[in-house]
Amino acid sequence: MYDQLTNERIFRINRITTARDFIGSLSISGAQLLSKLLLLGALALSTASYGDHNDIKAGTNDFSHYPQGGSLFVSTAFGPDNRLWRIVSEKWHVYVDYSTDLGKTFSAPVRINSKSQRIKASSENRPDIAVDGTGRISVIYSAEGAQPSVLYFSTSTDNGRSFSTPKPLSNNASEANSSQGRLLLNSSDQAYIFWLDERDRTDWRQPGNSVYYTIIDGQSSHDFINQKLSDTVCECCRIAAAIDNESQPVLFARFIYPGGIRDHGLSKTQANGKNPLSWRVTFDEWKIKGCPENGPAISISDDGHYHVAWFTRGSVRQGLFYAYSSDQGKNFSTPLPIGTPKKRSSHPDIMAQGKHVVLTWTEYDGTKSQLLVMQSTDSGQTWSQARSIAESSSGIDFPFLLSSSEGVFVSWNSKNEGYRLIPLD
């Protein structure tokens, strides 16, 4: 950052000197005058070009090469060539970089928003990234716009060298907040983007937001057609999503049911313009007027089994739980307790590949946080013992599971240790 500011100051001094020399040479020939005009034009263009990009070098996994030191809340995705892509937000800008050595080092980050915006990022309201089979990169993030929170979309079709001008996803972004986006790709590389939207709230004393979504097919047009999926979703918990065997997205979210109960349910889009479906899944009877800020997880295996994990402090059960369904979410197994409730087990993620299921979460013992993993090889009927694979005594982000031809990994970021991509056996 110091080098960039120093270079800009030197350039401004040189530009002033050049201008004075130019004024003092008005008596020169026309050819010489034209030459100096072209030189000044080139200098002006180089200033604009330089101002659009940070002078940032590649770095390791500690974010020290970022202008403001990076952010705790990052999201990642593997591309078709096993390159690991990462989206990182800072106070005024959002960046994308990549790693070709499984997260040990990263490329120089590329800025997504050329104009400064007040970025809104948190563990639940985080940026997201997806890379399709052609290498096209799609990103979303929240920032202040016409409303305090607006969800933006941008894409890159040149392997991450540049990104399109970010645009609001909500067609009502000037009147209602949109946030907590979730981005995922179906088998045809269509991008589905879901978010919480306040446009339908008429009584602000009543909690809960609507979920809206749009579908992006990769064409150049970015006229985002908004469709409503469901109502009364908890406004502070991140929604989870997965693609089913019919290439339709399924959302698992914390809903607000009658009586102020915040339990979990499924919402599913349907093909051919049919109305979406929504139904309740958990019956923990958690009645709370505050914000849990503890979103769930879902994964759907290629054999059609639904696998879900969630946190609750209801009157029926408390802690972190797992369940599976073999009939497309209509019925679920008896909830299985996960982790140690006294250590605040929470923030799960889950991945199912055939009969192999992996579950990860965090626990805190009052001194340090631990990252735990357990695995099943029979579609969630039995599980291995939970084991700790990493720890941190600083601030941490949520863990997320990723897979590529190289294997299955946990993506985890912490303040002191930096970003870690941890391979699983």
C-alpha cells in the first residue's frame, strides 16, 4: 500500500513538471506539439488504468498482501482444473484470487468492484463464489447501495483476469434490503442465486423475511428475473442449499413458525413453472425472540439421500444434530446429537458423495476453537468417532467442505493462523 501511494505521488509530481514543460514550449513546431499532446494523453490514460487496479503481489495464505489485510469471512470453490478460487472482502472492495497448490500460496488478487462500496460481510452474510465447467466465475457479495444492504452479482469469462461491473440482483434493490445470498450451480451450469429480501415486510414488528431467487444461464444479458420461493425465513441465519437429482435447488433454512418457533424446513423449486414446495423438517420447538445467527447445512448425494445438520436450543432438544432422508426429504431419521454441547458445538457443514458422508463443525472450550470432523460410509447410518483436525485461539470463520479430483477438504479461515485448506483421509 505504501508503494502504491508513493508511486501515485511521484506520478502527480512528474505530471505537474511535464505540464509546466509543455506550457513553456508552446512556441515549438506543430509536429512537436502533437507529440507532446500524445504523451500527455498517454500519461493521463496510464493514471486511470493505474487507479483501477491495486499494485498487489501474490502472497501466502495469511492475507498480508491485501491492501487492508483481508477479511475473516471468505468463500472458496474449485474450478474444473482443480484451481482453488477464493473471494475475499475488505472494507471498501471485494477481491478474487486463486491457488494452484491447494491453498499454500495465492495469486495476486483481482478487484471485483472498481468503485468503492461499503462492503457488508459477516459469517452469515458472506460473499460467495462458484466456477462452472467452462471456467466462468460467478460471485455475489453484499454492500451498501440505495438501501443499507444490497446483494450484487459479477462474473468473469476470462479466467478471473477481470470481472463485469457488479449489478444488484434484486429488482427492488432501491426500496428493500437484500442480503445473505447463496450461490450454486446445477448440472447444466445454470447459476441459482437465493437471498433474503425485505420487500414483502409490511409490519416491522413481525420477524422474518422472504426468500427470492434468480437464474443466470451464462448469457451476456443480466436482466435478473426475480422469483419468490418462500416466506417467514429467519432474518439472521444463513440459508443452506443443494441441487437434487432432478437438477432443482433445495433450500434448508430456519423458518419462523406460528408461536415464534424457529425450526428448520425445506423449500424446493419445481420445473415447468410449477409453484415451489415448502415443508417443516425439525420439531425442536425453539421459541426465541432474538437472532440465533447459526445457519444449517444440507447435501444431497447422487443416490437421492438428503443429509442435513442444524443447531437448536429448543424445548425438545438442544445442541447440534444430524439426520438423513431416503425419500427426498419427506421423512427424516431420528436426529443424531453431534459434538459436545458444553463446548458450543455449532456451525456445521456437510458433504455427501454416494454413501460417503462427511460432517464438520467447530467447538469452543473457553480458550481455543477446534475444528472437528466425522465420516460415514453407509449413507449416515453409522459414523466414525469425531476427531479434531485443527484449532485456533483467535477469531474464526465457519468451516466449509470442498471436493475435487484431489480429494475432500475442509476450507477454514482464522485470524492468527490464516487460511487453511485441510485434506481429509
